[in-house]
Amino acid sequence: MLARPLLITFSLVSLFSCLPSQGESAGNSFDARLARAEKARLANDYPRALGEYSSLVKVRPADSRMHANYGWVLVQAGQMPLAKEEIGKALALNDQDPSAHQALALYYMFNNDKESARREYIKTIALDPKRNCHCGGIQKYLGITPDDEKKAFKEAASHGRMPKPVKPK
């Protein structure tokens, strides 16, 4: 007789342990908020992205990527002093975070410091070759040559950061 109530109790505990924590509905989970922030950033909806990222960095203050992304959006919104501060926090937390170096490259580009932007962009692709973007002529604008890219890829390979080649099917 006692087995059935215990089974129901354990089933209810299992069910409720899978639900979002108190005060956090599925739409307000960290991942959902991050997805909304990224969607807003990619749609150039900077006011919404700023709101989301400003709260996300408070939830995860030790996450360099959150600070880097927030800094990126601040640059796009023209809030340069705060952008520099957030990007600085990202680099202080993890100086090997490609998101932080990419955000810093953007910051330098917006401040017409091509040499610093170039250096940070090359560092970004050395840390994560998948971030090598042939979009909008950024390499040409920054004066990055194929040799610069090869050197960055060689550095990435020496640290085991190159993506694995995809075998054709």
C-alpha cells in the first residue's frame, strides 16, 4: 500500500525538477534571453539587444562572451566609452576569447584605428579560424593579405584550433 504513494511522490518530484527554476519561465531562461539578444543584434535592433545583454552580463558576470557581445552591441549603438569598458572586462576574464578580440577589432574600426583593428582581427582568426569573414570587404579595408591569413591559420593550427576538414559524402 505504501509503494503507490511513494511512486506518485517520486514521479511528481521528477516532473517538477525538470521545470525551470522559481521565477524563470521557459521564455525567461538564460538561453532564451541570449537567443533574443542575438536575434536583436543580428537584426540591428540595438535598443532591444542592449536591454537583453545588459541584464545577461549581470546574470553571468564571469562570462567573457557576454561582455564581448554586449561590447559589440554598444559599439554598434555608438556608446564607445561603455563599449570599451565591456570589451576590456571580456579580455580581462579571458584574453583568449575570440569574441572579445572580434569586438575590439570592431571598436577600433569604428574609431578609425585601422592598424589596431587589423591586429585584433588577425588575432581573432588565429584564435578561431571559423570567424574568418569574407563579407563586406573587411580584409581589403583592413589591408589583410592572404599571407596574413595563412600566418594566422598556421598559428591556429600550431595550437590545435583549426576546424577539422569536412569529408565529402
